[in-house]
Amino acid sequence: MPEIVEVGERPYVALRSKVAMDGIAAFADRLREVIDWLAAHEIAPNDAPFFKYDVVDMEAGLVMEIGFPVDDLHHGEGEIVTGVLPAGRYASVNYHGHPDGLLNATRDLLDWAAAEGLEWDAHGDNWTARLEIYKSDPREVPDMADWDTELQFKLKD
């Protein structure tokens, strides 16, 4: 069941790209680039990896970031970007299963928020913070059908 959670601001390091709907899996495979960049700069992630959907346009494509929260704000380079996930209220729901089911989980969260009269912190297709947080480590949970993912979408203040 979805809930509203209060979250503090979170600095992060990520890889940013424009991605077609059918290119999300290939983009996810590039997480290694972020891991390598963090290691080269001796920066440790402090929580699970996430996908951040900055622009959600099913026809024109998505603008996405894949990365990790870190303790302090840093400077990126090339396709590596840095930023801060803003503090505030987020609609949140946990999903257990293969990432292929996240489209339906997202639809359900959007429908729940509409029924509750909640407003997103978004302007058209541009979102302030629309996150999929991947709680399962593939080295420990190799079967994607057993993964846990948290959806966190920022609400208007």
C-alpha cells in the first residue's frame, strides 16, 4: 500500500542520458560506469542505486539518471552528473518482483495519488524527483523476480 514519507535531501552521483522506452535495460547496464567513477574518486555510495526519471515522455523518450546517493555534493565530468535529491514529502510504495512489473506498479501509484487528490512536484513531463530505488543487490539476489524496489515520487510542498 502506498504511503507518504518525509525524506531529507540526498546528494548523489549519476550517469545522465536520453533513453527510449525500449532502451532502459541497456541504460541500466551502464551502472558500472558510475560505480567505476565513484571508485576512482574514492567516493562511497551511502544507499541503494536508483533510477531518476527527469523527463517522462513515452513517445519522445525519457531523460534519466542512474546513480547512487553519497554523503557530500561533488562535481561530475562527462556524462557523470551530480545533484541533490530534494527534501520533502514523497509518495512511496514498495514493489517485489521483476523490474518488468514496475510499469504497472508506477501506474498504480499514480492512480492512488490521483484518488487521494495529491499533486506531483512536476511540470508537464518534467519531474523534480521520480525515483526507482533498487533495494536488492544482484550479487545477493540473482533472480530478478525476487528483487525489491521502492518507488518514491516527490509531491508538491
